[in-house]
Amino acid sequence: MAPLATLESVKVRRSTHSPLLNLIGLAIVVGLLSAAPWIVSQSLASILMNFFILVTMATMWNLLAGYAGMVSIGQQAFVGLGAYATLYFAIKGMNPFVAIPLAALVCGAIAFPVTYLLFRLRGGYFSIATWVIADTALLVIGTIAFFGGGTGHLLPGLSNLGPRALTDAEYLATWIVAFCAILGTYLLLRSRLGLVLASMRDNEVASRSSGARVTSARRMVFVVAAAGCGAAGAVLAISQPFVQPNSVFSLQWAAEMIFVTMIGGLGTIEGPIVGSIIFFVLQQSLQQQGAWYLIIFGTVAMVVAIWQPRGLWGAFRAKFHVELLPVGHWVREAKPEK
Amino acid sequence: MIWVNVLIQGILVGGFYALFACGLSLMFGVMKVINLAHGDVAVVAGYTAVFLAPQLHIAEVWSFVVVVPIFAVAGYVIQRTLIQKSIDRDPFTTLLVTFGLSVVIENLLLEIYSANGQSVNIGSLIGDSIHVSNVIYISYISLTVLITAIVVLGALQLFLSKTGTGRLIRAVADDREAAQLSGANYRHIFGIAAAIAFATVALAGIAYGMMTEIAPTSGGINLLYAFESVVIGGIGSLWGTLVGGVLLGIAQQVGAQINPEYQVLAGNLLFLIILGVRPHGLFGKKTAFS
Amino acid sequence: MTSGAEPPVSTHESLFEVRDLSVFHGQLCAVDHVSFSVGRGEVLAMIGANGAGKSTLLRTIAGLHEAANGTIVFAGSDVSTLAPHRRVALGISLVPEGRRLFSTMTLEENLQVGAHFAKKGPFSIDKIYQLFEWMPDRRRQRVGLFSGGEQQAVAIGRALVTNPQLLLLDELSLGLAPIVIERIYALIPEIVSQGVGVLLVEQDVTQAMAVADRVHCLLEGKTSLVGTPAQLTPQQIERAYFGSDLSGTSPHGGAA
């Protein structure tokens, strides 16, 4: 009986079309986005800023849920902590922009011991516990007079720049944070840690076990996601710039990052980006005020989760075998030589 | 003496938390589902009671007679459609869908009612209390809710241990496939469990509306308390949930006594301590953790 | 496929038939175009090595697994698409591999769950207590603490209490001491005398042959041998079970 395939007849590739094309396309996009404040209108640049903040958060949430199997509804804890860390450094005299990476580090540092508590729970109980953490962070910050308690505090250190320069700097900061978040996730998933995560995903038993390697992979991912959300919180504080507990710790961030990823596609890097694009396009065209956008988005997210769990990008990718930011492999049988 | 009052208030509110939480506990025990919209169901029940009572020309205090059965049916239907479809996918999807449901419900309520609260009016009962001493007050409504909680939990426990359907529920919770092989339609059993969960939380929602004002976002906070009660008391134990609720209530009252801002925080801290020191809670069986 | 003579026609009244059944586990074909029948009061033993497809076959008959093709006919009607609980209602009852008792519940409660949907018939809970004399004293004990043999007895009792017409037994002897296995198997004549058809799956060939009216052997999902215990030689069975015997010939002819 003839073997099904020989080693020579099978090709293993990162994606089906030329990676060079991919790279050129991405370079163009990156170039355009970097130059945006000088190319497009102020209002579009402002929308792009919010887009970048959402993409950052969604990418981090996707890393947690789509790749490491942890459904967190409490990432807003780190958004808030990142904002308040930035506030702290700014009050102490540091340039808020310089404080961004520091805020991210602070959040990562806080996340590390938190995992020792959180990882005692699984599934839905883990999820609610993340929310308890967020609630606790909100409450604790709210009692600290240094930060202005429940009323909040204005972020100092922004008045040296002129208004135009300030908005340009804010834009660049959010863009750089988003870019780093996506690049960082991409590199992480292509690293050895990414392999561990991929094997956890494919093997249900491994993902439920608490073997040392699995647990430390999860811990690492949780810390990274916290840092990423912290950075998002930092640029959020800079862009608002009145830092208030109920705003930066709001469950709304959780809802947005989750819905956007669910719709775009869990477990792919492009998914959160696609979802965020859809979100903003819809938000602009609908011009909804109040809570309707969340209602509609939530409903769409639920529908997508049940009927198209790979999300819109996941479905597109499965059909056309396209990867913009490939982290997996395709195995194809090579076409026979004529 | 003040601390005796703190203790008593804690016990009273603990009863409410237990009533709120028993449905959450049941749904997890039977179908391994955490319904993140559990708290919001209670809030919708409260608003429904306020809406229906004048329509049906009954006093709001009796609204539960109508509302609870409605929610039992709603729970069955939602379970057999939305939640079952999510379960068929994977536990992940169930979490995400119930989360989405929660956000949608809360925001719908916000749109309809705006952020002002609506209070379920029970006329002369509200605010009346037994004065045991100068410092110790036991409000009638809180006492009623505590007694209701104990009665409901007791009835539920009896139902599960003594009746045929209760046995089926326990069997499905224990080993779903084996239950199917014994003739049980597990989807139907899931529906019944959800119906009970929705009914009890609807009752809790109405009680809540009698004790304080309901707001569209009240569901979230109470879900938190319910969850904390279950974890402190021990996942998988109904009476444990009562104990957990009471302990949570006491912790919160102690915190509030020190500084009103610390009330919720004190409860969260107790929860985190139990999580760190004894994750399966006081009476729990090991089901939800590593 | 070899047999001693023509596949024997069952002398029992027709009850249950499987026609050309195939079942897949992902891409692996676990059951490959298998056909057989079981009559009332008849015992058919399905034997074969580990992984031969026997348990998958039983689970498919019970409704826990979907077949890729073929039909399952019970009491004249096609049950291939029915949910498990409906098949129980019709009279098919499976004692699953590994017993699968409700370990948090007592002995009596386990039986009560089985009896909840039971049709009328000879097997009531009291009848089960007669069959197993040790049970009444321990009816309020949690079955999680019982020994393997005791658990197996409870599992059989739980299935019997539904008053089935076709009883499916999956690897009764697994993990049990020989004397316990003998006692369990001693029940089968009693069950069969009530007109119940029995389809049992066993790795222990000797035990299976001792109670069976007919034997059906599976090898890698395919039927490799059918016959009555009287007709079949040990060598034939060995070949059918393992795919070859000690002398190296395969049941499909030619060298292994």
C-alpha cells in the first residue's frame, strides 16, 4: 500500500502568499500611521488615538484568553493602576510620557503576586476573582487622599508643551504603545513561550493541569498582559487628562476589549485589530450616544461567539488562508511536478 | 454593645447574600456554568415587580407571587436556548456569552431607567425595626429576608435530597452521561436547575428592592457579594453559602464600623484571605480550582 | 472472515439488529461495517482486544456516539438517531465501562435514579435487593466507598431497574477479582430468564464463552469471527482475536 505522503511532498510554510508582500504592506501601514498627525485631520487623529488604546487592551485580553485560556473580566484593574502610577510619577515631577513604561512595569510587578491568589481558581471562578481584584483596586485607590480620593486628580506635567505639540505627542505615545503591544505579542507567540502556549491550547489535559511549566507560562502571560494594560492606562491618563477612579477602573473597558476581540476573532493577533476597526467604524456611522453602542456590540458579540466562534477574522482566515501576522504554520502537500 | 449590633447586622445581610447566591451555586454545581448575568436577573426582577404591581392592582410586597414564576419560566427558556448553545460550544463561550448578556442587560436598563434608582415600596414596613436596645436595631424587612433565605435554602435542600427530580438533578451534576444512560434528559434537567436559580435570584432581587434602592448596575455589585459568599462558604455546599454570606456580611459591617468607606473593601479582603489560606472555603468540596 | 460453519441463525425471537454500522473517532475508524443481531433471552458476547472497537460499539448503540453509517434497529424500529434517554425509554440499557456510579449518592438513590423512568417489568428495586442480598443493609451508604465488585453490582442493578429489553454490559470483569467476576456472571442466566437480551463486551474470553449463546469477535473494528462457543476452536478464536495465532497465519488468509 502506498504511503500517504513522503517528506519531500509536504511543505511547511508560515503563510500561503509571499511573506515579502506581507512585510511591504505592513511597512506602508506603519509609515502612514506614524505620519498621521501631519496627514489627517485632528478629529481623525483623535479617533485613531482611542482606537490604539482599545487595540492595546484588546490585544492583551486576547493574549490572556485566546492563547493562555484565561478569561479575565478585571483587566481594567491594570488600566486603572497604570493611570494612577502615571499620575503618581507625574505628581512627583516626572514627565508623564517618560512615566509610561514605568507605569507598565509597576503593573507587571503588581500582577506577579496577584497570580498566586488568582491561580487557585479556574474557569468562571477565576474570571469573577479578576473582577474582585479590579474592584479592590478601585476601592483602595479611592480612599487615598494623595490621589484625590473619589473625585480624582488632574495629571500635572503636560502644560510645558504647546497644545498642538501636546496632541501630536499624545498621538505618538498611544501609537507607539499599540505598536509595541502588537509587536510584543507577536514576538512572544513566536518564542518558546509561544510554543508552550500553543501546546496548551491543543492539548486540553495540559491546559487543565497545573504542571510547573504550564503555570509559569500562564503567570508570564498574565504579567505581560497586566503591563500592556498598564501602558494603555498610562496613555489614557495622559489623553484625558483628569484621572478619576470610576473612569479608569470602569468595567466598560473590560466590556469593550472583550466584545471587540470576540467579534474580531479570539486566538489570532489580527482579530482584536479587526474587531476594533469594526467597532470604530460602527461607532462613527451610528453616532450613538448613551449606552446603545454597548448594547448593540454586546449582542453582536454574543451572536458571533455562538455561531462563529472564530470571529470574523478567524472565518476569513480559514476561508482564504491569509495571515498578516503569522504565528502558526500551514502544512500543505506540494503540487506534483508535471 | 456596638459590636453586638455589628454582628447582628452582618448576620441579617448574610441571609440576603445567601438567598442571592444559592442560584449561582446551583447552576455551577449542575451544569458547571457561571452565569455572569446572575445579578442582573435579580435587578430585572425588581424592576419587573415595580412595573407589574400597579398593572395587576396588587401591593408591591406581593409582587413576588407573580414575578417569581415568570422568572422561573424565563430561566428555563434562556437555559435551553442561549446557554445550552453556549455550553455545546465550550465553557469559554458560556463565560463570554453570559458576560455579554450582563453588559447588555445593564445598559438596556440604564437606557430605560437612567441611573436613578427605583425603590420597591412596601409601605409601612420599610424603616420599621425592633429596638432591642439603644444600639441594636433589627429591621423587620431584614429579618424577614433572613427567615426567607433560611426557608428557601431548607426547601431547596429537601427538594434535592428527597424528591425524584431533585435526585435527577444531583445525578446529572455528578455524572451527566451516566444520568443519560439511566434515562434522564439532561438538557431538561439543566433547564430545571436554571429555572430554580432564576426563581431564587428573582426573589432576592425583589427583597433587595425592599431593603434599598435598585439601580441598573446593582446587579454587578450583588453578583460580587454572591460570588464571595459562595467561595468563603465553600463551593458545592448550600448551607456553606449561608455561612459564607453571614461571614461576608459581618466582615463588611466591621469594616463599615471602622470607616464607612471600608465596607466593601473589608469584604473583598476576607474573600482574598480565604482564597489565599483555604481556597476550597469552609465547607467546600474541591471543584473549581487547581 | 472465518467461521466454523454458516453463521448460526438465532433461535430466539428477534429483538435487536445492527446493520453495516461504522463509527469514527475523529479520523480513526473504530467500528467498520459491523452487522449482528441479538434475540430475546439470548446472550451475544462481543470479544476482542483492547481498542478493537467494542466499547465504542456499545456506546453508539446506547446513543452516546453518532454512527457514520449503518442502522440500529430495536423492536422493529430504527433508533439510530434517537437521544440516549429515549433509547432507555424504549428498553435499551447500558452498564458503562468503569461503572460510572453517582458517587456522591447512596446505593438506594442510585437505584432510584434508574427506577425513575422505568417501565413496568420484573426488575423493581426490591427485586434487585433479592438478587444481591448484601444490598439492603447498605442501602444508605455512599457508593463511592464501595469495593469494585460491589460497585459493579450496583451499576448492573441501576441498569436492570429500568426494566430493559436489551441489556448492554461493557467490560464487567475489569479490575475485579476472579471470584467476584464469577459471582457477577452468575446473574446473567437469571436476567436472561426474564426474556432480556444481553449484549456483553469482554476481554476475558473464557468468561464470555461460558455464558454466551453466540460469540462475535472484533479485530481493529472489523468482524473477524462469529459462531457459537461449541462450534469455535481455541485456535480460531486466537486468530480472530489477535489477528494471527502462534503459528503465524492470519484470519484473512496468508501470512501475517
